[in-house]
Amino acid sequence: MAFTRPFLHSHPASLFLPRNFPNPKKFIPRPPFSLSMENPPQGYRRNVGICLINLSKKIFAASRLDIPDAWQMPQGGIDEKEDPRTAVMRELREETGVTSADIVAEVPYWLTYDFPPEVRDKLNQQWGSNWKGQAQKWFLLKFTGQDEEINLSGDGTEKAEFGEWSWLSSQQIVDLAVDFKKPVYQEVLTVFSPYLE
């Protein structure tokens, strides 16, 4: 199946993409499931994932500024003692500027992915930690605003992470993701599939 490039919404920072990021496609992922329903496995950074859909049931995705040609759904770390439902709304606002959204569903268990070695080294140096990867609580949110609300500079509290954005199909979301996130994305989209039809 040929992929048709979506209509893109550009961010000025996309003109300054670093080209020296290691190739994440060389990494072979492991299955993304956690044995625990309540607590993430040890050694993984707690994180929320955001599957934001519009009225046409298309999914929001954006291109990363630090990994050329890699698209992803928004995600971000859960602060100490922060509830995942609070974190998901905070991260959505910080990364996309969106406040007009309602939580529709939640994956009832943690999903994990391991960082490829070169990504792990870079992120752990940046964070001052030694995480193996991320353990994610995924939420499906319905976008209730207008596209003009979307701002890849976010709410101004964090550095921009994305250069372009688009509304995509489930298959496009998986196709455009870095390989080490694909198993998690496939599981998330399977769980949320009744809402995406």
C-alpha cells in the first residue's frame, strides 16, 4: 500500500532539524505488555500516551524535531505523585496547546518499550537517570476544538518537540512511527479500535 503524504502543518523550528540522530530503525523491539495492571515495571520511566481523535476519527500525530521523518502521538512523563489522568491533560496542553479535549477511554494496563542503546544513552544523560525505557498509560481523547487551537509551541512552558502535525489514519500512525514504538502503537490502536471505526 502506497503512503500518501498527509497535509502538513509546519512549525518554524522544523527548519532546524538535527541530522545526526542515530537511526532508531536498527532496534528490534520486544512485546509491549506489562504484567502489572496498577504499577509499571521497575526500571521504566512512568509516562502517558495520548491518542487524540477529531470528529472524523482521524488521529493527531506530529513529526519530531530530533528524529527526522519520525512521527508520533503526544506523550510525556508523569510527575512525582501525579495522577495519570491529570498528566495526560497537562502533557496535551504542553505539547500541542490543546485544552479542548475530553478523555473517552484508557488502556487498562501499562504498555512498555525499551529504548535502543544509543537513544537510552542520550536520554539518560539528558534526564540524569538510568531508565531502560518507558512504561505508558494510554488514553483516548476526543478533540472538541478547532484546528486553529493546535500550537506546536504548546503552552510555552516546555521546549517545542514537534515540527509538523496532521490528522492520520491508524495505519499511517504505525507506518510513520519509529520501529521501537510500533508494537505499543499497534496495541493501543487495537484497544481503541471500537472508537476509531
